[in-house]
Amino acid sequence: MPKYSPLYNSIRKFSKEEHVSFYMPGHKQGSAYDEDMLKDVFKLDVTELKDTDDLHNPKKAIKETLLELAKTYLAKESFLLVNGSTGGIQAMLMAACKSGDTVIIDRSCHRSVINSCAIFGVIPVFARQRIIAEFGIYAPVSADDLQDTINQHPEAKAVFITSPSYYGLCADISKIAELVHSHNMMLLVDEAHGAHFAYSDKFPKGSIIEGADMCVQSSHKTLPAPNQTAFLHVGSNRIDIDRLKQCISMLETTSPSYILMCYADLGHSLMKKNGKTVMDKLVSEVDLLKREVGSKTKLNFVDETLIGGSIAGVDPLRLVINFSNYNITGFKAGEMLSREYKIIPEMADLYNVVCIITYGNKKEDIKKLQFALLDMVKNVGAGFHARPDEVFIPNLPENNSAVNPQNAFNSDGECVLLKDSINRISKASVNVYPPGACAIALGERITEGAVDYISTMIKAGANVIGIEDWKIITVKR
């Protein structure tokens, strides 16, 4: 190995270790592709030439790919992105809103939504969002949650929601779209975790079919495609397509990777050809795991039978394993799976371990996870110190913005200890990541509940972005 290439050497070493991948990207270290598809990868690394087309002005092969995407997702128009769903979120918000406009968002939004508001001068307003106490996670925002916020902010230009969530929970898009459109607003959906929904009737319906005006999907999360690849779909005539195209072109790199584009195209093609067969078999294997493990342990799984009628659907391939009945946190359970069983999940939180199962996984992967879960609980015992009725996500106020994000970002700041920050205005977004939901938004007044939650998560071993050495940047008084 080259001596002075620490990142390359580190990733090469990791990639050679035998383990089962339940993390993204969805190609699972190339296992979704056959050998021929992996040959001569760097020969795909070209630039905009007469024969290679141009992402910013597609006329040939790229245009054909976009037309195929639109056909698959039943969109009026589709776009291929190489800077992830973050770029799509930026483009949707920029196309739908202008500086000074208000957008209604959910508390569990990805941090890129708040960051985009800061970039474009858009004012975010949080809608109410229920907490599912048994699992310590947010339920998807509902039409009832949104109704009061819309009444309070009739000036809002758009509603921006997350569905499915990192935990695979889907909002009732159809009902929300009807409400939002009745108030002459646009519905934008962060569907980063739902790109695979179009390929089988075992999955919830996609947001474009259900009435969203625009959505963005991370093809790299749940399709056999590399990191940074994403799709943006338009679902209605409420969107100014010319403005949207201009926004995408302004935000997208002028040197897009043809390797990424080619493998995003290939991932879509594989799903079109084999997706339904492969995904339906995986759904059956996951159902079997849930029955076997559920009957022999006190582990629970996030699904509709436990959540009840508060959601419109659950992704059957988003395996959320709940450890509330055992003397172990989700963080420790995730570490155990990785260290002792060589099974690496996507993420963990205080209660849960989350596994992303995609086209790139095999039946054997599910069986190994089943064995590991049955084996590991023998050693951890019952009686988890945090009871299922304790809620670690703070019931944060809906409308707590003291300064719009752009003004907060442009203000002078000072670092203070987290414990001393209560009632001050945050100059940074604080996110427990993943999943990346906002505990404190840029421009928000910091609450005691948020501080307690963040402190609990740091002590438990979570990766908290926006806090360093127990300090937070606040607007200078």
C-alpha cells in the first residue's frame, strides 16, 4: 500500500475485513454488481464530450436515463443528482421559496433543511410532531399536526416533510397533500430513504404518486448505487420547471462524476429488471426473522402492529430492533453486533439498532443477523434501565425560532458551555446524527429540554454534531 495515503489505506483495510453490511450505500461494497460491471471503473471517469452528454444540458444518454426515471416513478420530470439528497433539498427549497418566505417543516427533518433555510434566507416554522414513547422516536408528521401550524402561518409558501423517516415510518402523504394544496401551498418531501418503493407492491407508495409536488430520493441509501447519487422528481404543475432547472444547475457541480452517474443508472436498471423478485424475497426473510426472534426473545421491532394507526405505512426492509426490554442501550447493542458478530448496522440510538436491507443483501445476511440476535440477548438480561415509557426525545416547542437562520448565521457568535446556554439563541444546528433530526435549530432559543436531551445522548455515546467539548456557539449578546 502507498505509504502516504492514510485514508486510502484505512478504507482498503476496512473493506478487506469480513463482515455483513446493513449500512448504506445500498450496493453493499459492490456485492449487488456482477464482475463485468466492476471492471474498468475508471474508464467511466470521463468529462462532457460530444459522445458523453452533459448533466447540465442533457440531450442524449443522460436524457434517456432521466426519461426512464420519470417513467418508473410516475413523475412529470426527473433529475439525476451527484451531490446527494442534500443537493436536492437545497434545489427544492430554492425553487419553491424566495428570501423571506416561510416554510413549514417537521422537527425530524434532516439538518440540510435548516442549513438550506440559512443559505436562502427562508424562515422555517416547526409543526407539532408526536413522539412514539415505546421506541423513543418521532412519528411522521400528520395532517392534524400540520393543520394548526398552517392556520397560524397562512403566509407559508410550502410544507416540507420527511417520509419515510430513518426508521422507515411513512406519513399519510395523500391526506397531507390534500390539506396543503387546499391552502395553495406546495408539498415538498424528503423521501431520501424511499427510492426503492417504486419497485414492489410490498412497499408503501411513493410520495409523487400520493400527491407531492416534488420529492428527493437518495438512490445510494436503498438502491444498488454509490454514495452521493440521488433523484429529484416533480409531481405537479405547481412547480416552475425552468426555475427548478436553473436552481439545480446553480447548485450542482460543473464537473459531475460520470462514475456516479453511470452506477446510479445501472442501479436503476438492475432494480427494473430484478428488483421486485429480489426485494419480495428479502421482505419474506425479514418477516421470518421477526417471527423467530420475536417468539424467542423480548426484542421488539418497529412495525404497524406496534405503532398502530398513527402512520400510513412502514418500510418492511428497514429493520428497527428495539432493545427496551434488555439491560443494554441500542448504542451498546450495535457495538456488540459489530465487534462480536461482524455485523455492522447503519445506526443505533438509546433504544434501537437500525439495519438497512437492500438489493445488495443476501438471504445469508439475514440468517446471520437472526443468529446473532438470538445469541446476544442471552448475555444481556432483561430490565433495561430506561423504561419504555421514558421519552428521551424532548417535546420541543413547535415555533421556537427567535432569529431566522440566515440572520443567526451572520450574527457575531460566542462559545458557551451547553449547561449555560439555556434561553440563548443558537448560532448552530445541533443534531444527533444519524438520524440527523434537529435537537436545536440554527436561530432557535435553546430550551432546558433540548440541553437535557443532548447531554443524555452525549453521555450514552451518540455522535452529536454542533457540540464540541460540551460547548455550543450562540449569538453574542
